[in-house]
Amino acid sequence: MSNDPRILRNALGSFATGVTVVTTRSADGQDIGRTANSFSSVSLDPPMILWSLAKTSSSFDDFRQAGHFAVHILSAEQSDISGLFASKKEDKFEGLTVERGDGDIPLLKDCAARFECRTAHQYEGGDHIIFVGEITGFEHSSTPPLVFHGGQYGRLIRHAGENTSFEKTESSLSPDDFIYQISRVFYQIRNDAVVERRRRGWSGADYAVLTLLGHEDGRTLDTISEIGRSRGDEITDETMAKLEAEGLIEIDGTGPRRAHLTGAGRKAMMEIVAMLKAAEADCLALLDENEVWVLKQLLNRLATSTDSGWPPVRQQAAVASA
């Protein structure tokens, strides 16, 4: 067992917690606030909560002397607030709109939950002091909370099957509809590639043929036509003849006629794919690595189509037990 404080801190960080900001009012009338994730409920009758503060904190004396404090559970959109109250900025409330509670303590707005407390008990806890507060008032909302794990912020993902209700109309898609949201992302990523396809003079049917052969070269003309039709692209003999004349594909003349990408066709498709990948990277740059991983896992679970026009859905490998 290691006694290294850094390793112990990392081990404790394995426990995901919410993020809170605790506020009070100093004896000389200054607003005081600290970010803390050492928060826990204690009792419902009477309603009590606790949190702890390091004895080395610059606001230690202010909280020790305060008769009231408030604990704010931050929402998923308030990581900047967490960073602000964890910083060494002298006036952390500058520019913030606050409300006032008992003892004139400052109350932050738009949190997932907020508890106003009377300081009931203070206990020694090693290098920290544990504050126990009796709840005198509280507010909460359905806003997802900010989550802290392993030194990074995150957000709550609702478990599959949990009900989430949105107000919808029957006549149009809502911004809350999945198909609305994923369509926006899809068209955003493909926009530059569509402009390039048009510049090259490719119709939707032309691009469908090249895409199908990029996924699986050597498809029969009948298969290409069938898949194209199922995806809304009418691929005709004229389509194939045009692409062949432009040197993008070659067509076998014996047996079931098959199409193949030429070197020029493959190069052209690689250029289009490079544009798509660049647009994808720009889009995903808005997320952190964990969010990208979760997003891909969820989409992979939804991609159950067996349409041969797309690459095969990856199947989870069977785990053999010894």
C-alpha cells in the first residue's frame, strides 16, 4: 500500500462527485465563496448537510465565524463558475448577479440545486474542518448537474429507458428531436464536400456509385443500381457510362458486369473523404475525448442497419471464457 499523497488523491478521484460552490458573508461584509466537492447529505429530519474546508484556505476564518452559508450544486453548464471560485481572484463575485439569503449571504443563480443553511456544527477532520448545516431553505431544478471525476469535469448521461419529456408538435420537428439534431450535424460536416462534388460536376447518383465502390470495389451493376434505388438515387446506364468516360470507373465486360474504381476515381474519393474527415475533426473538437468516445459508442449501438451500401456494423467480439 502506498502512502504517497498524490497517489491517494488520484485514487480518491476515482469517485465521481458533483461540484458545489459554498458561499457566506464575512464579518466585515465581504461576499465569500469557495468551490468544493466534499459535500454530502446527513439527515432528512432535521434536514442537514455537510461539507469540508481545508484549514489552509484563505476563507477558513470567515466560514468558521459565519452563522449561515449556502451550498450551490452547479449545473452542467457552470464549469466556468467552478473555475472562478476555485481561482485566486480577489473578488470572485465581480460581474455576477446574486440574490441574498439569511445573514445577507450571496446566492448564485441557475444552479441545479441550492441549499441555504444555518451553521449547526463544526468538527475537526484532520487537515480540514467539517461544517454541518441545518437547511433553512432550498431550490432545485431538472437541470443536469456538473460532474467531477479523475480531475476532469463531465456531465450526467441519463440511463437508457429513463423518461425525458419534451413538448412537441405533430406538424414539424422540434430542436429536441434526435433526427433534427443529427441531421444538423450531418449537413454541417458534409457541406464542404457537397460543394466540392458540385464543382466536379458529380450528381447525387454519380457520388452514390463512387461511394459504393469505395466501400466495396467490384460490385455488380445490378447491385449498385438496387442499393442506389433503396437510398433514393436512381443509378442508370447513363450514370455508369458517364463515370467510365471520365476515367473514374472501369466496367468488366464478361459474366455479371462489375464496376471498379480506377486510380483516378480512388484518388478523387480520397480527396472527398479527406474533406469529410477534416470537417468531422472540427466538429468533434467541441467535445473532449471522453464525450467523443461516449458519442461514438451510442451511435454504434443505434447503427443496426444491414444495408450493404454502408460498411458493415462492427459486432462485439465474443469473449471466450477459460
